[in-house]
Amino acid sequence: MSSLPIGSIGWVDLTVADCASVRSFYERVVGWTSQPVEMEGYSDYCMIPPGSETPAAGICHARGVNADIPPHWLIYITVASVEESVRTCIELGGSIIRPPGDMCDAKVAIIRDPAGAVCALYEVAK
């Protein structure tokens, strides 16, 4: 995601209780292949479109930090500063579901907008 412009949807994750069966569903329905991503005692998956080597999405277990997340697709929107975007979110009537924290090569927060919609904010590590 590091080469994407600010404001782009840089990633999507699907979080579900039974990651393996849903992974197989998308492999068969849309032709993705999967690459395991080791977590703490289990694997989540990066999903790769046919003919590509670049993952298009993630399919994750509702475990660990995702244990309290209901089944859904979560978009990650690139921002210049997660901290600044979180402050602005609150000022404009939104709320914070998960405060800024490190994830792989980035800082991520999950927010809810004033209408109730949820997304993640993604700042590439500098």
C-alpha cells in the first residue's frame, strides 16, 4: 500500500469465525488463491487474484485482536497521519472503535463515521 495516494482504498479484510471455509468459498467463486499468514497459533490468508502475484484482500479469523469483530468486509483508507485523522474524526462526530496501533508496516485505527459506517485508517510507516 505504500505507493497508493492518500485517500485511496488500499486494502480490504474479511473477518469471519470460520476463515478456512470462507477462504475456500472465495477461491471457488472468484478464482482467488490463498497464501497463509501466520498469526499466533493459526493462519489468516492473503487472497491473490488469478494471474497475479499481488494479494487483493485478506480473510481473517475472528480471533485475537479481531475476536470482537462481527463478520464483515473492512476497507482500509490511506491517510497521511492516523493520529491527526482520528482527532478530526472525533471533532466531526465520529467515534473510535480501535485506537491507533501498529500493524505490520503501518499504523492503523478503526473508526465509525457519524452515520455509523465503519472503516480503518491506514498510515504507511515512514
